[in-house]
Amino acid sequence: MRSLHIKLSVLVAIVVFASWSTVPAARQASQTGTGPVLASMGPLAFGPDGTLFAADNQGATIYALDLGAQANGGAAGAKGLDAVDQKLAALLGTGAREITVTDLAVHPRTRNAYVSVMRGQGAGAAPALFRVDGTGAITSVSLQTLKFQKVELPNAPAANPSARQNPRTQVVTDMAFADGRLWVAGLSNEEFSSKLRAIPYPFASVDRGTSVEIYHGNHQQLETRSPVNAFVPYTLNNQPYLLAGYTCTPLVKFPISDLKPGGKVRGTTIGEFGAGNRVLDMIVYRKGGQEFLLTANNSRGVMKIPTNPFASASPITTPVETETGGVPFEKITSMTGIEQLDKLDDANSIVIARTNTGINLQVVPLP
């Protein structure tokens, strides 16, 4: 009997081990349909074909939205609108204080601006999406009629409303589409919680992403739990990178070749732009034969950073005792209160700017 019991135990162990070993590295979590039901709408990003990617942090899900005919019919471009928060709120039948503008993105073909909004607070909040065209006309985008794909993110952090910053709101902090993949930054529930993910599109599956850490010169330590707040894909020496901005405010480069599913990677810190500050958004543009990274920050305004030094910049691996360090930058004092920005065309940006009286949508020449 004892021998039979041992044999059965070994057999069960083998079956269990075999079942573990066949679990796929990528989670099959893609769905398609019409009429997406988003619990929230945060970061936005467009694909080159006009697909709009929208992050639902509350649902730990990313939606790929086919705007269809709703992307057409407006005048090309986008026009600035003062008090845009009041105008959007009025379309939602509420007051400006009852809405939160969560992101801004420009359609790659029509150059119309799309603005994501949350109406209300807490569990009763609801997402909405609007289009602003070249005449300033605002159109509500009906989510109920849109075709969509969606993918659920594994290992998302649980909600903790009592935390200084609820980690559930940072499941996705930024997104960008490049070379057939949607790049996603945010937090996971793992010990190394800062994540970068590459999700091929059309969606089929999603892996656990790459855990990333950085050396933060101003904080004088390695950090694994601070998420990337904003990033852009960029090519250095003919190799693809992600340029990433963090709180307090290091600028870090990650070679895409190093970002392997399930891996852990330390980025190269090349700039420190000041403590007590958080990068909100960033774009890359060309002017006067040079390329620049333009960043919006919550307490240090807008910064214009030449990209030419990035490839050869000395890594910051030791404490930075001065206020700033690394690659040089210029403050753009003419741009104030900027919370979101995108490139409208070769000469202009479009921004969400907070003023003493509310929020404006502004078209601003690239500095």
C-alpha cells in the first residue's frame, strides 16, 4: 500500500508540473465586438491607420477603437477653444467642476484633436470622448456604435483609494504605437512594479511585460516602483529606443532590444530636471534642422531638450548634488499651465492648458 501511495503521489506531481510548464507566457485575452463598455478612459494613442487606443485603468484593459465614419465629416485640423472644459461639460449636461480631462491625441490623417473626459467622481464617474475639428466644432463620439478590440492586462495592481496615489489609476500611465506594437507604460502588482509592455496589434495576447528600474540621481538610489509617467519611441544610432520621463524628474533611455517579456532591465539615466516635479506629457519634433523633445511638467513648466546629445550622453549612475544635471534643456516660459500636449502639424502643437479660470485648448507654435 505504501509503495502504491508513493507512486500515485509521484504521478500527481508529474501531472501538476506538466500543467504548469504548458501555461503560455502570453495571456490569451483579446476580445472583439461593437459598443465597448469602458469603466474609465485615461491615456490615448493613435495608430497610423487611425485606430484609437484608449486605456481603461479601472478595468485594467486597453481598447482599440475603430472610429469609422465618426472620424470623418469635420474640417481638417483642430482649432483652439477657450474654456473648453465648460463647453465639454455643457455637452454632458453638467458643470466644469464635474469633469476631468484625461488626455489629448491628434488623429494621424484628419489632424482633428480627440479629448478624453471623465464625468463625475469615484465609482459613479463615466467616460466620454470628443472630437474638435479645424473650425472648433466639438462632436461627441458615440462609443456605443464603435467596433473594437480589447485586451486585458495581467498582473494589474489592486485598487487602494486610501493610498497617496491609488495604484489602480497607474495601470497605464502612457501609450505609444510603433512598428506594429502598442507600447504601454504603467504599474503591475509585482515587486518590481514599474512595467513596459509591447502588445502586437491586432490584439491576440499580452505577456507580463518587462520590469524596469532606473538610477535616480536626485533621489540617490535605484527605483523599481516609480512608473514611467510619459515616453516616446525614438531612434538613436539606428537603433529603436524608448525615451521615458519620471517623477522628480529623470530622463531615461531604454533600448527596445533589451525589453523582453518577463525580464528585468535597468534604463540609462541621461538627465535630471529637478525634484518636486512630474513630467506629464512629451512629444518629439523637428525645427531648424534639429530634433527636440518637448516635455510638459506639473511644476517646472515646459522644457525643450535637444535630442542630439542623447546617444552619447554620459550615464548618471551617482548622486546628483545640483538641482539639475545631464543633458541640457531650455525652459519655454511662453507656455504655461500645460497639462497635455500633442503635435498638431510640423509647425504647431496643441495643448490642454489650465488657467486661473479653467481649461483652454490651445494651438501653440512649436518653440
